Amino acid sequence: MDVAGKTAIVTGSAVGVGRATAIDLARRRANVVVNYSRSEDDAREAVKLVEAEGARALLVKADVSKDDQVQSMVQQAVDAFGGLHILVNNAATTHFVAMNDLDGMKEEYWDDIYAVNVKGTFFCARAAAKAIKASVPEGERGAGAIVNIASVAGIRSIGSSIAYAASKAAVINMTIALARVLGPEIRVNCVAPGFIDTRWLRQGLGEQVFEAARAGQSRAAPLKDVCKPEDVSQLVMSFIEGADLVTGQTLLIDGGATIAG
């Protein structure tokens, strides 16, 4: 896909992987919808960075766990740019609860995590799919693209909490289901990052734990590094631009940490 002139929604694109992906799309002259739910100042900064690359940007506040807000976001994208071609499902949340702390994994934490990570991914894909299919020639193979951001947590059952890992496993499973039903026009794939060096993870783990975890992951990984948001965005863009006959797949990006044992 040549993304120049195409329109993309990147959920949760105020910071981190979402922001990096929005900027990469902008560098290729795509129109970019920058979505946020809480971090308005960060989102406005992301818009400026997108526009600095010479692309058009639209800032939309929407909670992806609310179907009516998702439907509105998609309609705003179509109204502003005349269509929709790409969705990157990046918005996510978690609660940090040790895996062995079963009592600490409260019901409301499950509800919060699944509302955003699972229902939100579905709501966005459902709304976007209708707009994408209306924007591309009927029957044209892979003319639209959806990329879901999962996590190695969904494969290895590690990470911030049991609920988070389960939610990301659901995203990986959902990717396959969506790929089956949205072809041939839309390719649906999934990126599963390992440890990512982001402000969000640093704040969630705390500085000391974060630095220890990053050092340990770097030592263990064959490539001796952990992901940065730009690394993950690079893989997202490869699914969008360079994988015309790939759908329903999940690809890990973790410097090889998973295969290190």
C-alpha cells in the first residue's frame, strides 16, 4: 500500500507507540487522526509533530471502550478527509498486579482492562471496517489495513497482570477472526511487542523496577536491546505497506528475548 493521501486512525496516539506510528504515517504523507482519551496536552503535541512532517492531522478525543464515541471518531475522520483506509488499534490500559496476587486482581480491574483492550479493539475495528470498505474498490485485495497492538504478554502470560495478559491473548485471537471476515479488501494483522521503553511503563513499574527490568531484558535478548516506540512503529508500517498477501498474523518484536528462554 502506498499510504500517501490515505487516511489513518491511530488510537491512543498521544504518546508512545501510537505517537511514533502517527509520525511515521505522516512522513509518508498520510492523513492522520490523533486519538486520545485523557492526555490532551500530549495529544496536541503529537498533532504538531504530525503536521511538522507536512501531513494533515485531526485531533479526536474518544474513549475506545465507548462504542458511540468510536463511531463518532470514525465519522469525523471520513468527514474531514473523505474516507478511511488504515486503523492502528493501539489504545490500551492495565493495572499493575503481581501474577501471584490473585486476590489483588479485583473485578473492577478486569472490567477496566477488558473494556479498553478487548471491547475497544473490537469497536474500533467494526466501525473502521465499514468506513474502509466504503473507501476502497470492492473486492480489491488488501486495499485497507488494520493493525492491532497486542503484547508478548498475550503469548507468554507475563506482564503487568493476569487480566492484561488475558486481554492481549484475546486481541491476538480476535485478529484471526477479523482477518477471516474482513477480506479480501482489508488485511488484519497484529504486532506483539515485548518490553518497551516508554514513559507509561516507567511510571507503572516505578523507576527502580523499570531500570532493572530493562537491563535484564537487554542482557537476555540476542539483539541486546529492548523495544523503543519507533521500533514497534517500524513493524506496524511493514504490515501496512509491505505485506500485501499477509493477514491474520501476529509478529513478536522483542529483540529475541522470547527465544532466549
